[in-house]
Amino acid sequence: MEIPESSNFIQDIIVNDLQTGKRDHVLTRFPPEPNGYIHIGHAKSICLNFGTAKKFGGFTNLRFDDTNPTKEDVEYVDSIREDVKWLGFEWKEEFFASDYYDQIYAFAEKMIEMGKAYVEDLTRDEMQEYRGNDAGKPSRPSPYRDRSVEENMKLFHEMRDGKYADGEKCLRAKVDLASPNMNMRDPVIYRIKHCTHHRTGDKWCIYPMYDFAHPISDWIEGITHSICTLEFEAHRPLYDWFLIELGLQNRPQQIEFARLNLTYTMMSKRKLLELVQTKAVLGWNDPRMPTVCGFRRRGFTPSSIREFCSRIGVSKADSMVDVNLLYFCIREELNQTANRVMAVIDPVKLVIDNWEAGKVEMIEVENNPNDPNAGTRKVPFSGELYIEADDFMEEPPKKYFRLKPEGEVRLKGAYFVTCKSVEKDDDGKVKVIHCVYDPLSKGGESPDGRKVKGTIHWVSAAHAVDAEVRLIDNLFTLEDPAQVPEGEDWHDYLNPNSMVIKQAKVEPALADAKLEDRFQFMRQGYFCLDSEDSKPGHLVFNRTVGLKDSFNP
Ligand code: ATP
Ligand code: MG
Ligand code: MG
């Protein structure tokens, strides 16, 4: 295979490795911790890991990083599989880090044998104190640092056999207490935790720490490039140290990139879980959530998310990405692919007084002007319609081109109508707008060539179908809710209008809408059925994104 050209700093490394013969293939992994649903930040990591490997003819493993036994759940494992598949990726093999516990344990024993690990009796707080800090406070060796290999081995076995309580002892690597990198100052590699693991049950009461388990897991699988986020940069020396000390060949290389942050939302699984648990949202897949399943329910397509991830690229500097770029990506796609339909979200009655009583006309309309293959459909038109309440103004400002008393508008694809009078309810709210139509303007043009500036959409009252419409907006009102001002609480920045519910009247064809369908509700935005709450006879649509573009990429 000819080596493709690099397009970012990660690919630079890979190209170099392939050219110099350091590697003859590429194997990456996506290693989620199954403690929550994956979000758009994980999607970036997925696109990067799978996309990069694929570009170089390689593969990607899915590895559930389940070394933290108390927080994990099978529900999350299932959802992660589903979401990765939905994004359009296939993994080569599936593993759990817990599959490697025996091997990781054996490597810990080997560290002890080599005099590179010792059993620690200090408490967490004491250890912290002995360790010093990176502001200049030097470290002191633990009084237990020079235990003999035999003693360490005996104690480690006792730890494994359940002789000690949580926190009573731990196993530390003997690295470098003088290192300016705190991660190198004898990190803990095994801790005691008496709990039931979701896969290994009660087999273990000691568990490896991430810094020890991760390089070993990567090596066992033969990962060539271990791509992770920037906060692990300072852990890389330790990652390498373990593999070198253990004498392992063909060592995987850790490469860091900047995590994705997106405006008006947050990526912390812990806080997202809280929103779910406190019912601030409908669930992990609430269409306002930044989760992959939330975006799916909201109507995003896998291709739009992949496009977004490709546009943002990878960098070595943390930054905030404008959520409007994501909206731009889905809007661009749906503008090409979504059929146009008419839906009146905030309906008011319009009666055509000179329409023949009971007459129904079928109006032929184009499904998608951007797709010549999309065809046309027939929409029933009659003398009683619904239009949007804000397409009529009794006392309009200048340059208001929609419907007003004695004003004329075009009803999309149908006729010109002129408003003659209104009926109001007791509160003075307009209830019915009375119009006359021009029978010669059929199809939306008049033979005398007179100009009508405004075109509004409509549905026939007798044929319209009721639908609940959910207007989705950003979950937070603050650009970066992870950074609330001092003394404030992020909860106060939840957007109270993030989901506005309306009772709409929609054209009858929408009664047969399917879950995979995407629609442009003319003049309103892009919509899809809600996968949880929409039922035959009770349609629920989510607005994926509005029509207006506030982003210039
Ligand atoms: P969180 O802080 O949300 O719990 P995490 O990093 O602990 O995130 P993991 O499940 O461990 O979540 O992440 C799996 C992979 O996805 C890791 O390689 C991680 O670096 C990557 N990842 C997580 N969040 C982001 C993000 N915001 N941008 C890019 N990659 C991310
Ligand atoms: Mg985490
Ligand atoms: Mg993690």
C-alpha cells in the first residue's frame, strides 16, 4: 500500500513510522470508561481513532476501560456499542480492560521481583505529604520504600487475598521521587477495593490503577498508536517507563490531542449524569443533551457529526468550538436531503370567504428543490386553513410583507389571498382571519403579473394532523457552563427555554412519517420524529436545527 499523505500532527507521526519501518501497520483503540453515555467529545475521539487507522489501512479496537469497579454499568456498555456503530464505525475486536487483570497482576508481581514496586502502608494523606509538590516542596521517601522483595511479595499476596481493608495498603511503583513530574513520584499502581466488579464479580479485591493498566492493555492488544487527550501528556513518561521497565517490545506510542469543548453545553459525564438523575432532562438521550444518542434523537445524522469532527480537526491546544459549526454541518446536509413540508406551529384560522363551500383542491408541490429525484406530492387545499399566527398583523410596521388588513399574500403553491376582516375572542386575540382569494392566481402567480411580496405556508384545517412540536435550543445560556463566574452555580445557567413545546397543525402526509425521515418544515427549520414519545395518533417532532445560519465557517 502506498502511504497516504499526512494531514495533521498525528498522521505525521504515523507516516514517519511507516516510512522508517518502525511500524508496518496501524492499530488504534477507543477506550471508553463505561460510566456514562458517550458525548460529542467522544465522537471526536472515535472519528480520530477509527478514521486515522482506516486511512492507513489499519484497524481500531473497542476497549471498555472498566478498571474503576464501582461506577460501571452494562447499560453503558450496550449504549457505547450502539453509538459507535451508529456513528458508522466497526471495531476489529472488542475487549474489556478487566479481561487483562490476570496479566496485569502478573506484571505487578514482576515489578516487585525487579525491585521496582513496593507495598505502601502510609495513608493517602500521608503519602501526599511525603510526596511533596511541584511548587518546590521536595519529597521524602516513605519508610516502607525499602522493603525486601520477599516482604513486598508476601504483602501483595495478602492484599490480593483480602487480608486488608480498603486503603490500608497499596502497591506503588518505585520510579523517581525527585522528578519534577509528580506522576513519576512513585505512583500507586494497585489499590484495595472490596467490591463487586460488573464482569469479574468478587474475584478481585485489588484493582490496577489507570496509569498501570492502560499501557499494559495497549501493549497486550498490540496497539501501535495510543491516541488520548491532552491531560495525559504528563502521564506519558510513566506510560513509557512501565513498558520499558517490563522489557516489552513493540511498545505502543501515546499521542495526545486537545479535547473538544463545545459552546453552550458541557462534556462532563458526572454533570450530565446529574442532569439525568435529577430529571432536569428527559434522559441521556434527551435531544438537548450533548450525547451521541441525544443528537441522534434530535435528528442529527452520523454523517453530519463525522463532518463536524473532520472540520474541527485535531490540535495540541485546548479550545472552545462554536456549537453553530455543528448546526451548520447538519443544516448543510439536510438542505440537500430533507423533503420540504408544511407545518403550522402556532396556528390561527384563515377562512376564504369566496371559496366554494366544501370544495377541496389537490395542490402539487415539489418535495425538494435541491434534489431533482425527490419528486412532488399533492397537498389538500380548502376554504378553511391554518396559517402561523405571526404571519398576520393587524397593525403592522412598514415593510411587513406578510398578511395584514387589505394586504395580499401568496399561499405557498396555491393562490393569492387578501385579508378582508378578522374575528377576535374576548381578550382581543385574533381567532379567524377572513380573506378572499383570486381564482386566477392558481399555482402562486397572477396572469396580470402583479407582484405579491409575501409567501406564507398553510395547512388545510379539515385535513391537517395534530402534532406536538418540540423546539430545541441550547441546554445552557452561558457560553462555557464549565466555567461559571466565582460564587455562582452552573445549574443557574440551564436554559429555561431549551425545549419549547407547541401544538402544531401539520400536513396530512406527515401522519405516515417514519423515524428515519428528516423534514424541512418550510420557514421553520429541520425536524424529525421523536424516537421515544412519538406514537401513531400522537406525533411528536423535534426541531433538529433552525433554518437561519449564524455561522460562517
Ligand atoms: P469524562 O470526563 O467526560 O468522563 P473521560 O475522558 O473520562 O471523559 P472516557 O470514557 O475515559 O471519558 O473517554 C474515552 C475516550 O474518549 C478517551 O480516549 C478520552 O480521551 C476521549 N474523550 C473523552 N472526552 C473527550 C472530549 N471532550 N474530546 C475528545 N476526546 C474525548
Ligand atoms: Mg471520566
Ligand atoms: Mg477516562
